[in-house]
Amino acid sequence: MTTFPNITLRLPDWISELAQAGARYPSIEERMRFVIALAATNVERNTGGPFGAAVFEADTGILVAPGVNIVEAGRCSLAHAEAMALMVAQQAVGTYDLGATHLPKLELVTSSQPCIQCWGNVWWSGIQRLITGTSVEQTQKFGGFDEGPIPPNWADILRNRTPKERAVEVIEHVLAEEACVVLKRYTEKNGVVY
Amino acid sequence: MTTFPNITLRLPDWISELAQAGARYPSIEERMRFVIALAATNVERNTGGPFGAAVFEADTGILVAPGVNIVEAGRCSLAHAEAMALMVAQQAVGTYDLGATHLPKLELVTSSQPCIQCWGNVWWSGIQRLITGTSVEQTQKFGGFDEGPIPPNWADILRNRTPKERAVEVIEHVLAEEACVVLKRYTEKNGVVY
């Protein structure tokens, strides 16, 4: 009898040099700078695409889970930075619902706007706030990456979701220029664009 | 130093009773009946939601990877049946791109129409054909499940994707009535709806 493989997704080993569970990033800009550093390091160390993300406690800025794109190394088209951060966070807090009432308010910070897949991940994750860096246009222009058929009003669809308890606050274009630098560096290195 | 958990997603142990890698399902109906049986068994054994999916070689019907919803047990909001089948298939064939030119044509068969998240998964997976059972309306009506903000023309968006090599053939409503029975059984058992 032939059986089927399990799926094991691991963040790169260098993550522990940059990120510690429980470290505190008080401002939104510090949180964004951290995920841009994850994206930049992922490019530098050749461990994946130019994208970084992390789940934080929104009120305190405590880091719950980092994420980087490991699509190629992980042999997994789902393993975008946002998806990794959400999945690691769900393992860390012990539930698939990051909006569970016993948890503090959790947010996802991501160096680029989510693609169609990550937008769907956000939808079901229970995350309560989303903070993004580069826009779709910048991700396309500087990184050559397509975001898929995401509607132009994707952020409003999250904001206006019903019931109101499942609505997601969205803050866009935080330090977008700094995040663009990483996309450009990846393109210069001729990284794989998928 | 506190580190971060890895993500390990496993299909339920009973999968080996129903599914063997390399088994052959010649017709589309046989493939759909197989994924409906996965969905039904997932409900019966209390291992997850009423959804089953599998990746097959489209021309031969050889089973590459089964999938069932393990959102609760896996503590992972991404672990829908379609996502599991795609991820297990990518591990089995050794690449994130199920549309890679060295592979046979691969298809995803799913007992219910994909939600917004699984639609995004299909988009980046490289899968070349998608075969679905119940419609959005049936999944809502009989299972109480919401599919999220997926556009009504989701299938045409896959079919008309450019470049043409990345377009996805879509065949809908295969054995939908049989798939609805599983949704109803789940509702009767008062399964968790997320």
C-alpha cells in the first residue's frame, strides 16, 4: 500500500536571528519595518520570494508569528508570507480562529498587499486588522508579481464584512517605498517570479 | 529564546482505508464519487467538515493525492479539502507547480465549489482542470457554509485566464445531489460551521 506524504512547512533557520516570540514592536511602522526586514533577508539568503509578514497582538505590538514566502523550498504554492504567518500564529495560539474571543485582538502586517489567495486566507483566519505595505501596482511594477483576480475594492470588502464582529480593519501603504526596495532587489537578482 | 512552531498537516488515519496512491478512477463520476466518500467519512469519523477533494492525473484517472477538511483538528483555517489535496499533491510530485511541463495533466476534483480561499489556491497551484460537485447555493442551503466574496463568474475567470497555458478548464455540478446528502448529514449532526 502506498501512503500519502504529510505536509510540513518550516520557516527558514535564519528566522531565529531576526525574530523572537514575545518581542515587542510598539508602533505600526516598527512592525512594518520588521516584516520588510524579513522580506529582505529572505531575498539575501535565497530562501524564497521578496515577501514578509507577521501576526502581532494589535494593542501591545507583541510578535506572535513571523512569515516569509517559502513556495519553492516548501514545494507549496500556498506558502506565501501571509499564509505562513497566519498558519504559524494558529499553531502558536492553538486554534484555527485568530478572532476567538479568548484571544487578544490580532493583526497581520504584510510587506505587500495580499494576492487573491492571501486575501482568502485573511477572510477565514479570524484576523481583526490587516496592515499592508506596497500596493498591487507597485508589486507588479517593481517585482513583476501578479496578484491574481483580486477585486479593486478588496479592502472595503474586508472592512464592510458582516456580521460586524468579523469585519477586518485595513490600513494600507505603510512604508510602501521601503518595501518596494526589496522587490527591486529581488528583480535585480533575477529571482523566480510565480 | 522562544522559537516558533512548524506547521504539520496530516490527513486523518482512516484515509489509508479509502485511498491508495496510484489507484485508478477511469470516469469523472468515479472520481467525484470517491471525493464524496471522503467527505462522508470525514463527517462519520468526526475528523472535520463535510468536504472532500483529490488530485488526479486527468487522462488516466490515477489518484495523486486525496484531501479532506481538517481545519479544526489541524488548527489551521487554510486546511480546506481542496487545499489539502493540492498541498499533498505538491509534496507527492515534488514541486509547487502542478502545471510543470514534466508532469502529466493534473486535475482537482472537489465535492463542493471552492470558496474564496480555495479559488485562490487553484489560481496559483498550476492545476489544469477543476471538477466540482455542489454549487455555492447548495453548500449554503444544505450545509450552512458561506463561500466568502467569490465573484459569480469565478469559473469563467479561471477558464479565460491568460496566458492561455495557465487557463483552467472547469466542469461544474457533477453528482451534485449526492454531494448535498453529505452536507445535510453534517448539519443533522450539528457539526461546526466556520
